Amino acid sequence: MELLQNKILEEGKVLSESVLKVDSFLNHQIDPKLMLEIGEEFARLFTTEGITKILTLESSGIAPSVMTGLKLGIPVIFARKRKSLTLTDDLLTANVYSYTKQESNEISISNKFIQPEDCVLIIDDFLANGEAALGLIDLVTQAKATVAGIGIVIEKSFQVGGQKLREQGWRVESLARVESLSNGKVTFVNDKVEETI
Ligand code: G4P
């Protein structure tokens, strides 16, 4: 998605060989217009899959998910990382280990929001090692519902998550695929394709 790639090039900050800071439009301040375009793109990519629900993980997955839900006309559920005072229903839970933060989080959703007949699109902001996506897949599986696919805003393709999920047979659609963050510079997977044409 060219608009997103340009935004990353203009505003993203390379913090290290593996971490890209995009807090001016995705992880802290949010650019609603860009999120709407992202939602339209996910809706376009997954429109034929018969999706009934979107599942994401708080907090940065919520904005792109809501815009996608708006375009598809379906509800959005966000898994929580912390126990909620009001989340008193029966919970489905999964463990998500973050290599970045070196900590495990128990993520949870109320079991009433995903039913066996649901076809669920999983959306998240970043794909690194794939742990969050696998945790969300686990929740959908526990609910006996179907996973339609995984929509990712920014995939770091030099980390193992994308390969791991695709090898397991999941449909993964990433709107920007970062090939490398070496030398303080962001390069995308499709940059290479363009260079060889
Ligand atoms: P994984 O789920 O793919 O295995 O990723 P990992 O555990 O490494 O990610 C942990 C958190 O760090 C996630 O956010 C993820 O979105 C974020 N993250 C991973 N790599 C990057 C990166 O290069 N840049 C930025 N900005 N974030 C990255 P989180 O803790 O769930 O945060 P939030 O959703 O509450 O904002």
C-alpha cells in the first residue's frame, strides 16, 4: 500500500536494526484518514471471505480494525491484555509471549462474542514473531469458529512471524512489508521487485 509506505518513510523512525517507531500515526497518535484507507484496503482484500467478525488485540490493533469493521459492516472485538473490571463472563484465554518485551501476557475475550458459526478476520498493527497472531488464532479456535485470514498493517519480514503463519497455511495480508531496517533506513520487500524490473 503506497500511501502507508510513504507515511512510514516520511514519519517512521528506525530505533534499531529491528524496531521501527511509528507513534505519529499508528502506535500513539493516530491518523484517522490513513486508518480509513487501511480499513478500505483490508475490506477489499478480504471481501469474498464471508467474514462476520474482526478480532484484534489492544491497543494499537483497534484503530485499523474499527475502520475495517466499518467498511465490512461487522463488529470488532479486541482481546484484552489486562483483566477488566467489567469482563465477568466466561473467558477464552491464550498466552502471548513478547520477544520484544520479554514477557508473557494472558490475553482474553468473552466467549459470548465469537460463536462457532463466525468467520473471523484477525487484524494487528505489527507482525514480528507472530506470537500475538498465534494467540488470537488460538482464541478463535477455542471458540470453534473459523479464521478467515490475518491482516497486518506493518510486517517486519526479516522476523519469523510471517513465514511461520504462512507455513501453517494461514492467509496473511500485510499492507507494508518491511524488508530491512539496516543502517537506519527502511526498505520494503517490493522495493527489490521494482529494482529488478
Ligand atoms: P509478535 O506478536 O509478532 O511476536 O511481536 P512482539 O511480541 O515482538 O511484539 C510486542 C509488541 O511490540 C506489540 O505491541 C507489537 O505490535 C510491538 N512491536 C513489535 N515490533 C515492533 C516495531 O518494530 N515497532 C513498533 N512500533 N512496535 C513493534 P503491543 O505491546 O501489543 O503494543 P500496543 O498494541 O499496545 O501498542
